[in-house]
Amino acid sequence: MAITRVGFGAWAIGGTEWGAQDDEISIRAIRHAIERGVNWIDTAPIYGLGHSEALVRRALKEMPSAERPYVFTKCSLVWDEASREAPPRRLGSRESLRRELDESLRRLGVERIDLYQMHRPADDVPLEEYWQTLLEFKRAGKVRAVGLSNHTVGQLGRAERLGHVDSLQPPFSAIRRQAAEEIAWCDAHDTGVIVYSPMQAGLLTGAFTAERARALPPEDWRTRNVQFIGDALVRNLRLADALKPIAARHEATLAAVAVAWVLTWPGVTGAIVGARNPAQIDGWIGGGTLRLTDADLREIAGAIERTGAGSGPPLPPGY
């Protein structure tokens, strides 16, 4: 699959962990992303407990098949319908994955999923068992490609011995840089990488402030995340401020700079970028074509070291 450098992330439109969301605005956002050239959507059953996948189906329903974007989804996080507020279980048995696949195909209204990813390592079965099941789905033609999300280098190696890992989906941003090791492994093994949260859930958009963090609704997951609290929040906002001169030089948004930064890393195929409305897409879409210079990258690395924001290597390999 030849995917665009940025893809639409459909977590927030699920309408649960990010606070209330208007479905019609979500659908307009998906369609606007496609109009701006984005050719893939990343979703998952756990996003809104099926609601995100259903919205993707609604957004694409009347679109000619030749114009439809690729649709990527995931498996392994299973909720209890009798207690929807309870934390999901991490399941990987063949029976559970087959049931999840059938439910995703139904919610998305498709006969084949373009990329099917194990959302997180399972608790109930070994990696070898659930990866073999995903490989079977691919051989059967129910999915076009199979990947892993939130897996380590060691786990990637174990999976690769059974069958090729088509893709990895790790968290990666100028703040959260720990996935550099996994990205390097993928680069060496011809495994695609689609990173998520390149703007660190809004911290690197230029619009986030300490006041906004305090005003987040209680249901917003960011109120419980360490990057949005205390000294870490202060360091992260200082890093965002330090990126503004670079954005100004390129006549770009700060969000675009944040996205462009992850795309400079060797091995990164694309970035999943979320949006809750069409205007947010216009804010980051330029990150897919923005080319940061060597001087820009060193300036960003200096700002990372000076502010102490996040952890992980501040420069791509080779600099």
C-alpha cells in the first residue's frame, strides 16, 4: 500500500476518553481529511467501544470505492458489555480474535480490512499464538496486511520468526521518543512504521496552555496523564514555545513542525494525526510535506535538552 505521509487518527471521535464529541462534525472531519489528500484512516474497536468504527463506515458509505481511503483497525482490547466503564481485557485467543475481526468487518461495512493490528500484547496467550492467528487472517484474505502496536523489539523479533511483521504502530513525538529503538528495528527489517500521537495529544500544537490543562473535563484521559501535570507539563509547554521560531521560518504551524519532526526519522512511514473537526486538519496537514533542515533538527534537539521535556534520543540517527 502506498500511503500518504499523514493519516487520519479516529481515536478522539469515539467520544469517550476525549470528552463529548458531535458525530456530524466527526464525519465532516473524516471527509475533509480525504479531500485534503489523506488516503488512510486508523481506528480501533476500543475507540468509543465500536463507535469510532461505525462513524468511519458512515463517513465512507456513499464514497465511490475507487476514492475510498485505506482503513486500518486493531484487535485485542475487549470490553464487557455488561460493564462498559470497566477497563478492557487484553485477549489474544484465536476465538476472541476471530470474533473481533467479524465485528470490525460488520461495523466498518467492508469485506476486507487493509491493515489489522494487535493493539497491545495479550495477557491470556503467548505472542506466538496470537501472531499466528493474524497471519492466518492474512492468508485467508480477510485482511490485507498485519501489524503490531505497542510492542517491543524483543516481541517484534519473536513475531518475525513466524511471519513478516508488515507494520508497527508505536507512540512517538518530540516529547515521547522512547520508540526510537523499535523504529530502528523496523527500518532494518522492512517493516512499515505508522507512529501515533506525534503532537503528544495536543501539547505540541501551540494552542495548549496550563489553563487549558486545568479546564479539561474529568472524562478526558489527559487529566490523568503525567505529561499534562506538574513539572512535566511546564517542560513540555516550554518545548512547544521553543518550536515556534522554526514554524515561523517555514511559514508553517507548530503542529506541522511536530508532525514533520517524527517523519524525519529513518524508518517512519507515516504519522497518525487525530482531529475532532475539519479546522484541526488544516492545522497539521502541512506536516506531511514540510521538510525540516539539519539546522532545524539540531535546534529542536537543543530545545529538548534545554527544557528537559520527555525522554529518548533528541536527534534522528546520523546527526
